[in-house]
Amino acid sequence: MTLPRPLIAGNWKMNGHVADGTALARAVVAGSAGLAAELLICPPATLIGLVAREAEGSAVAVGGQDCHAKPGGAFTGDIAAPMLKDLGCRYVIVGHSERRTLHGERDSDVQAKAGAALAAGLAAIVCIGETLAERDSGATLPVIARQLAGSLPAGASAATLVVAYEPVWAIGTGRVASVDQVAEVHALIRRELGARLSDGAMVRILYGGSVKPDNAVSLLGVADVDGALVGGASLDAKAFLAIAAAAPARR
Ligand code: PGA
């Protein structure tokens, strides 16, 4: 059984204009050859077409940061999964904590979006993670299990699903979960995936939350960590590529 390559995904969030986005994508593509990890750039929607052109013919994949649950229609301002596919995306992030918190997305919304992604031929990166209050009250594992169960789309497999564990208190804060905290949650996610999917052992589980070049080796060395979802550091090609270089060839 060959384990999938680690995935290092850059979530640019609402950052980047044409000039700097082009330069950043070009630098990532230029540095991507020969890495053990698969690289993914998720730019803002305005730059997806441009980044896809820069990445054409390279090993760098392109993804969206969100999609609507419906394949089209009267949803002003939203983006449908088939539109992302049409632009050359292979992945879409769903259920990022900023969407859950700032846009009120619930597990059922995330599940519907993930299902739409699969229907469009995209792989869904389903994000889950506990808040600081939930961790402090000892509720981390039940919260993670509940979010995972509620957010997984029907019919997912290792080819179409990536799970990202992102403790909310570690996102953009410079606070990183400890190796033991990451190991505990990833082991739970692995068990839950194994119970739900026939190839749950092969689904990539990413850690996200203040991943930087100086903590990447230890985080990516944890059992059941199959890559990283990188926010801030993905806006710097050198830092992003250094994180990618820290990914081991296989678990
Ligand atoms: P961060 O963001 O790396 O800036 O903490 C991670 C994320 O939001 O995916």
C-alpha cells in the first residue's frame, strides 16, 4: 500500500493582487521541482485563473478557498464548485474556521459544500478545529469527532478527501499546538476516518495553525500528520518552500 504524498497547501486568504500574486505563484512554481510533497496554492478567487496559468505544466496544484453548495444559480457573490473546476482547480477548502466563525457556517453547511466539491470533480479539504474555550474545558476530542462526523460528505475516499486539523487558537496567532496535542487529535481523526471510509487509512490529514519553517520539521514528523495547511507563511515563497522541504518523503 503506497501512502499518498504529503500535501503542503498554501491558503492565501484575502491577500494578493495581480502583480504580487503572479510573482508569488511564479516563485513557488520555480522552487517546486524535486520536492517529496505535493504543493497546492489556494489564492483568492480573483487570482485563481492567473495562478492556474502560472502553475500549468508544473507539479503545483491550485484550489479554491470556499465554494457554494449549489452548482449554480441566484447566489450573488458566491462561487460554485464547477466554476473552480473550470478554472483548473483540483481542490477546494471548505469549513475553514474563518468561514465557520465569520460567516456562520455549520457542520451541515460544510458537509453540503464538500459534497458539491466532490460532485464537481474536486477534492475537498475539510477543516475542523476546537476553540481555546473548548480546549480549556477538556472538550477537544468530542468537538473534533462531532465536527468530523457532521462535515464529511457522502461518498468520500482518500482520492477526494483531505482533512485539515486547525485549532482555532493557533490560526494566525503564532501559537502552535504541541507535538503531543497534534498527535492526540490526528490519531482520533485517523480512527474516525478508518471507521467511516474503507480507505480511511490513506486520507491525508493536515495540521494547520501557525506552521512556519522553524516548526515544520517537528510538526510534519508527527504520526498521522500528512501535510500542512499554511496561512501567513504561504505568502512568502521562501518560507512556504522551506515548509514543503520539511515534509518527509513518506510516513
Ligand atoms: P496561519 O493560518 O498559518 O496563518 O496560522 C492557517 C490557516 O488559517 O489555514
